[in-house]
Amino acid sequence: MKFYILFGFILALLIGPGLAQDPTISDVNAFKQALEKDGFTVQQGAVGFFDVIKLYDLRVLPNALGNNPSTKYLTYFVPPAPGQKVPEEIAKIAATLGINLEAAAFWNLGPDEAVVFVGRTPPECRYFSFDLQLVERTYGNEARWILSNIGDTVNNLVINTEGTPNGAAGNPFNQTTVIVATADRGIDQRIQAAALSAGYPDNIFNTKVLPSSMLNLGVESNSDKFLIAMRPAFYKDKQAGDDYLNNTPATVFRVTPNQTTKLDPYEFPNLRVRGTGTTEFDLMDDLEQLRMAILDTYSNLSATELPISMIVPLDGIQRGINAMGPANDACSLWTSNLTIYSPTPSFPDLSKYYDFQPHPTVTLGNDTNEFIIVYGVNHVATEKATYSSATVYGAAGWNGVGTVHDANFNGTAEEYLPNNPDAKYLYAYKIARNCNGDLNCFEVPTGPGAYGIALDQPLMIFWRMYLEKATKTGPSYSEIVYDRAIKFDPKT
């Protein structure tokens, strides 16, 4: 017995007292206790991988919601308000994804409640954000799916963490942060005070405001429903990203005051302003040269130039339409001459309005002479974006099956414009079923399931441009040159 006591004493000296208990768990428990001491009911939720393709394949969702394959979304799974239950159709989401809690990805919130994220930010990546979305709203007796962002994101350029105190320049990755989503200033202040008493530093707090002036807050079935999506994209270390995804070092709380409180609602916060006044339009002549060079290269084939337009409306909440989950940090385009307009039935009957198809529709066979060339300005090279990408989607399921991005684009336009010094700001990339050895080419899979697009199914291309560093928000549509696409087919 003396040997085991001595061994334990020596082991404690070797590993140190700080490793005997996970300090993250210790701090979170202290935070929870401090909130309870201040008169709150605290229910613990979770942060989990919102695997849209899996949910679509298993028919929990009737489509893939226009997922971005470069972003494995995480979302908050929030317990229902005290005395409430998660609706059965929404509970299926958490159950399918292995979230063993009475919690929901889509949730409502009272005007004096809060949802709190406490934990670590993603490991180093090109971009991450925490984005608040209005998912569903009831208009009279009609519930509609809205999926529209509410205000700015908390992104890697603005977040307050240990490594970026008070929004200062620094390292925002793999850092402790606290993010409070609430409508009420007084509740926010009490939550921050509880965190301070639990030992958290005072410079890591962020607030996501739910503006009462434009929302129907409450815990009734006809109250607005929300989600908060985390969008980490392009991890520097893929294994570190997978580890974060599968075992996220963070949790969420639903915080509800036990006593009625006097409300002190936040006003709608000022938005970060898009645009710097600097455009990409000086490259229009170069882009036309690239277009002509592409057409000349494949002059033995039939060419169809696809129309391009904005994909998502920016006024979904005001118009009561499905906005497709936009972020203020991005511009989004697609191969269609129509911007989406879709009045929306409620979840889970999403198929009725995600049947909105691009015009014209495009299919892609496996003939080596049938392919799409996407081309345009490399928006990262012009400093209008932190990352930009082109993604292939199945038009029927809105399922993203693969992405090429600005790092893939480097040097690709020089093949067509070898003597043009501005070619470094442009790109041209092939989308095909059979790349036939072409290195600058993405092969579109046929499966399995929604991870591919069948040969006879229509497809579409989406472009995304995320986060102009100068403004810490998305680039202005009026300052970018739209990406383009040409479909080539054998001549008949």
C-alpha cells in the first residue's frame, strides 16, 4: 500500500497538479455554477458537425440546403426552454447526427434568454465565422422557412479571444472565447460577470445581438426559430481540422432567468460596410482576352456561354422568402440568369421550394469532349477576398459535391495568355467527368449518394468570395468582376 501511495505522489509531481483535471471542464463548471448562483437556469447543449449530406442521404432533410463542401459546418444544438420539448421532426436531426441530448439545431429564444458558446475557436484555417440565422418565421397561420442572416458574423478578423484581445490583430485560432447570443443588454452583462467570476479574462467576450425590433422572440411554437452556424474553411492542417470537427473543445448553454427581469433590449448593431472604392474593372479587357483564348483553344467544339447572376437575395427577412443562408462576409454567384425568389413552406417540407432550378439547366456526360470551363478574376489575387471558390452542385438536391478554390487557380490563366502580365490575376479551370490527365481539372463524381451527381442529372456552379480583409466583411458586388462559365460539347 505504501508503494502505491508513494507512486501516486511521484506521479503527481511529474505530471503537475494542473494536468490532474481538464482545466477547460473545470472553468466551464465554475462558469455554470456562477450563472446558477446569479439566478439563472442553465441547460447544457453541444456543438456538433451539421452533416448536411448525411441528413439528405438519410432523408431527414429533403435536400442538402446548398452546402459548401469546403466548409464542414458546425452548429449549436440548444436545449428547449424549461418546460418545453423539441419538436419531433427537428429532434430527428440531432438523433441522426449522434447528438445524444434533448437539443435542437433550430431553436427559439425568449427576449430575456441567451445562448452562450464557451470554448476554443477552430485551428488555423483560411476563414471561420459564427453566423446567426433566422430559420423560420410564422406569418399569420403560415410558417415559412427563411434561412436569412441577422447582422454581421463574428469572424476570424474581428473575434475577441485570448490571442486577439478586444479585436486586436493577433492569432484568432485555437483560442478561448465566449460568445453570447441575446436580445438583452442586462442579461449579457450578467453572463459576462459570471464568466469573470469563474476566472475568464475580460477581453474575450463577443455579443451576437438578436434585435427585438425585427424579431418575434419567445418560446411559443409560432416564435421565430434560429440557428448559429460555424463556417471554418480550408484548415491549414487537415488532421487538426478533423479533430476539431469530431471532438469540438467547446460547449453551449441555454441561459434562462428564474425571475422576471426588466428588459433592456439591444438596438440593431451597426454593420461593417462593404466596399473600398477599389474595383477589379481594370481587368475586364484581360478577361475578354482570356475568354477569346478559351474559345479558340476549343474551337472544334460547340460552346455555350452560361449566364451568371447573384444567387441569394439580401432581403429575405423583409420579403419573407428563402434566402439560402447567406453570410454578410460573402458574395455568391451561380450559373443562372435568375436570383432566387422563393416563398417558403415550413421545415421539413423543403422540397417544395428547393426545386428552384437554374436557367438554363446543364448536364455533364463522360465524353472527354464534354466539359465546363470556369474562368474569371482570382479575387484573392486582387485582395478582394480571403478565399474564393467554385463549387459543383446537383440541381435537384442542391448538394455540393466538390470545390476548387483560389489556390488551385494560381497560374492557370497563363496557359491561355502566356504573354499577358495580368494573367496572374485571372484563372481558368475545367469541370469534367473525365479529366483525361488534365491537372487543372475537377472530376465530377457520380456518387455515392448525394456525394455525387448522376450522369443524367442537371448540375450548376456556385461561386463564393469570402471576407475582404480591408473591410472585415464581404466584398461589394459592385466592385468585383463576376466569374464566368462556358459549356463545351461535341459538334453535331
